[in-house]
Amino acid sequence: MDLKTWETILTQSFDDKRISDTEKQAISEWVDPYRLDDQALGVLRAALFRLAREKCNNPEQAQIVDWLNHTSRLLLPKPRKGGDSSLVLFAPEDSIAERIAGLFQDAKISAKICVFTITDDRITDAIFAAHKRGIQIRILTDNLKSLDLGSDVDRLEKEGIPVVRDHTEAHMHHKFAIFDGTTLANGSYNWTRSAGTLNQENLVLTHEAPLISEFDKYFERMWQKLQS
């Protein structure tokens, strides 16, 4: 997904404050390949409301856009739970950081994060926002990488998000997260800017209950082990 092209299309459409039949057709054709991909549609939708908020002239208008954004989500189909539905994404072409951020935006209860490092502000901002909404978030991470320049782990912890670091001689090298106990994001993708723009990476999103259960049990086991 070329998110920059989507943002350009939206900006051009917004310039005259109306959407012509020609623009409707062009937008429909561009979106068409993603209509069966709930995560992709979520990313495109988030970009739409982000642009609308940026175009607001005062805080009251911005609040109206935020209200519309959150309220309209109630009219969307509920995420699939269970089953064998999965989605494979590749960086840099599939805008993985935006997908991960979207998972935090859609979270209703909890997010369990087990990652090597977190330096991408797009993801960090989504974690902060979810935490402020009351989503229960816990983070397992590597102790040495959390000391890197640009690491956001300390900031997240200072905001009250529980963090456990792996202080063993080995690295906590995982890159997975579990959302609401129903969605697993797992792959080679580090939560960094370079992973999304330079590296060749992958991320698998799945609702497969047996896989999620195994990752969840591992997370809880390591959480208990590493904090003791």
C-alpha cells in the first residue's frame, strides 16, 4: 500500500472542499484492491481523519472531527475472532508501522507487547493514546536496546505503562504483540523507522486461536520469570 499516494489523493480532493464524480471514481478505483482487507481499510480511514483534523481552523472543529472518527467506528463490522484468517505484510511496501498503530487504535481491552526495541514515534504515539484510553498495556523488551538513543521504552514506562526488561546475557529478540487476546502480530519487523523504510521485513497478522494461545502463554511465562 502506498500511503503517500493515498494522502496526495485526499489532499487534492480536499482542496476545493467538495468531491466531484470524477474524484469519487478515482478514489473508488484506488481503494478497490483493499476492500476485503480490514486492516488496510483501517489505515486508509485513519489517514482520512488525520487529514481532516489537520485542516481544522480551531480546537472546536478538531474535537468534532475526533468525535466523528470515534463514533463512526461503532458502525464498522466487528473484527473477526477465531477462525483461520491471516494476513501477510512485507516492508517497506505495506506500511507496516501504520498497521501496527491501527491495531492499538482498535484495541478495546489489552495489548501485550514483546519486542526487541521501540523507536518509531508513530507506534509509540499509538501506544500512548491506547494507554490514555484505558487499554491495559504491558511491555516485555530487551534491557540493552532500551538504552539506545531514540528508544521510547523509558518514556512509555514513565507514563505508567508496565515494562519488564530482559536482564539475562541473551537478548529479548521477539517482535510480537497480542491485542485483546484475539489478534496476533508477529514477524521479523522491528518497531523502528528503518524497519519500515529501509529493511526487508515481514509481519503476519492472524486471528488463529491456537497460535494466539501459545504466544499468550509464552508472554505470561516470561513476564513472571523476568520480573522476579
